[in-house]
Amino acid sequence: MPAITTSVFELFKIGPGPSSSHTIGPMKAGYNFNKTVADLEPAEQPDNIEVRLYGSLSATGKGHGTDRAVIAGLLGFRPDNVECDFLDSLADGKPQQFESGKISLPLSIKNVVYAEVENDFPYANTLLIRLRKGAEILFEQEYYSIGGGFIRWKDQLPEIQRTPPYKYSNMDELKSILAEEGIRMHQAILANETAISGISEDEVYEKLDVILDAMKQAVRNGLAAEGALPGPIGLHRKAKRLFDNSSQPNASDSFLIRLNAYGFAASEENAAGHIVVTAPTSGSAGVIPAAVYALEEDLGITREKIREGMLVCAALGFIAKHNASIAGAEVGCQGEIGVASAMAAGLIAYANGHRFWRTENAAESALEHHLGITCDPVGGYVQIPCIERNAMGVVRAYNSYLIASVENEKFHKVSFDEVVKAMAETGKDMNSKYKETSLGGLAVSVPNC
């Protein structure tokens, strides 16, 4: 396997919910198309832009707001600078003006076509964006939303090789580096990040603070909000009620209640289409923020320790993405909540001062007990079972940390690499109706909420 060269800030991205693969990825694809056609000089002036969605982008795109996201991208907005109110305004189908180079066309969500769910593209979640004149296609780009807000496109040129000082492709290789070099895990990831991003260590930590503050703000916003979430399900928020109940005089389980509340809070903000951080996806954007909030606000862990833990947390996400997937459309929810829970467990362990073997064991346990979990959102909305699953994910992460913190190293049997491999194999065997298409599981068992 080639070495991991993903940046921490490619994994943790600030943007609107409810789904990184359905919202952030398509918006980035639309934005890329806008910039790509700026230098085109077509022989004929196009009279239409067509967006065709495939895979789960087609099956659940309406519930995820994929149509609004890709149109916003085509209009020149990025996930980190778009306003949620503007995204919402696109839902009425009123035409906006697409402007790029010499091309100017009206554009709305009516330009989006929901095409075949089953397809032969290299990735299930594919977008075709076309400039047309009548039936003639003047220019076309084929994009793939591969999970976590990452995109690729057909005939994409290889990126300039970024060479990290510590080359690893899995956990075993990373542990060998730590032992040979006599360094801690966060130090290796920090050194790699400065090489990959071309910024200083201080700048890495400054950018991490922006991410951490955005995570905590999503939790705060969710704890303050009440009422029903958007969409036909009519699901009501629970975070504020949970948090308020944690302060009752006889609440012996107050910390556990608050931990649940934090997970609900950020995930409910995601379901509302508000600003969250992909961690590693938008659908799992409640797990790590809940852990961060609890570590800092409840347990008094310093920001310095949390920054270090976030670097380690990122490495766990890198390994899972590199050797399996973090996309629900590829491996089910084990790749989203399962990986998020593993990352959170590693973060909690490392921020509490444990070294790499307990950190790995905590992460392994959390992922192991999410194996086989399907992605079956009711109505195509990131609400049921997604929101509660975020809360369950952070609680399982904390429990995995507790178990790992008292384990005897020589008796631990399962490695993180082994459970990642198991996740990849399970995802390959999983029927497509359980991979974010809303064609099986709870999505059909609970059809009318």
C-alpha cells in the first residue's frame, strides 16, 4: 500500500450538513466544474446545465439536500463559505444565474436529474455535470463523491507527490516508526502534517483550534435548540431536554446523560443542515465533537492535550479510510459511526495521557463493536437512526477507553489493522440496499414516521 498523505484538514472540514458525501462532496464538485469551464470557449453557446446523480446520491439525494448543494457549488460557493439560509433558499427552484468565464445561464434545482441507483461507474456515488445545447453535450465532467466530503473526477491528474517524513499505510507500520524513532504518535502525525500542508507546527495547532471551536459551537447550538427538524418525519430534537435533565439533584448518571446530550446536539445540528465538522463524515459529526466537549468542559482536559489527541484521532481515520472506507455508500454505517467511535476512543485515551498501545486498543474495541452496522436512513434523511447512533457512538467510545485503560497489553488479542480489514470485507459483502440507499432495514421497516 502507498503511504498515507492525507492532511488532517482534509479529514476535518467545516461545512453544512446533513451528509458529507451527499452535501459537501457534491458542492465541491459543482464548484470545481464552475472553475473548470471558466476557460472554455465552446464553439456554440450552451443553453442548459444538466446535473445527473447516481447511486445513493440519486436514491436519497432529496432528503440529503444534494440538489441544493451541487447547485450552490455551481454558483461558486464552497462548503466553508456558503450560508445555510442561502442553501435553504434554493429549495424553491427559483432560477439563479450561473456565471463562469464567457458562460452565463439560468440554473436551479430543476436542472438536477435523479438517475440510476445501480450503475457501472467506478464509484457508486457519481455525478455527471454537463453543458448542453439542446440534446447536444458540449462539455461533461464525471465526478465521484467517495465519502467524508472527498471527491475525485474522471481523468484527474495525479497530485504532486507530498512526501511525509514518517511513511506508514497502517497501524503496524506507524507503531514500528514510533518504536524505532522513540517518538510519540502525535509528534509523528504533526511532522507529517507540516510536510503535507507546508505550514508550521504553530499554524497546524491554530487550524486545529478553529476545528475544535467549530465542533464545540455545533454542540452549543444543538443544546440550545428545540423543536422539529426539517423534513416530513417530524422528528423532534432531544439534546436540550437530555442536558437539562442531567442537572437534576438525583441524576446519578449525569455525566453519561450529558455525553449523550452532546452527541445528540451536534448530530441534530447536522440533520438541520447547519454548520458542523466532518468527523470523519457529516453523518457522524456528533461523535468526536461530543467527546471533545466532554473532555474540555466536564473532565477539565487541557486544550494542549486535546490538540495532541486530535492528531492521533486523525491518524486512526486515515488508516480506516486508506485500508477500507469511511463512506456509508461503500461499507455502511460501520464506516461512518464505527470509524468516528474508534477515532473518539483513541482521542479520549490519548488526551488522558495513555500511550499508543492503549490508544490503539480503545480504538479497536470501539470499531469492532460497530462491525456490520448498516446505513439505512428513514426517508433518506440523516435523522433516524443517525442521530441516536451518534450518541451511542460516543458512549461506546468512552466505554472502550475505560476498558482499554485497565487492560493488560500482553492479553489483548485483536489489532486495529485486523478490525479495519474486517470492516472492509464486511462492506464488500453487504447488500447495496443497506448502503445509504434507503432501500432496506429501518428505511423500509419504518416507512411512515
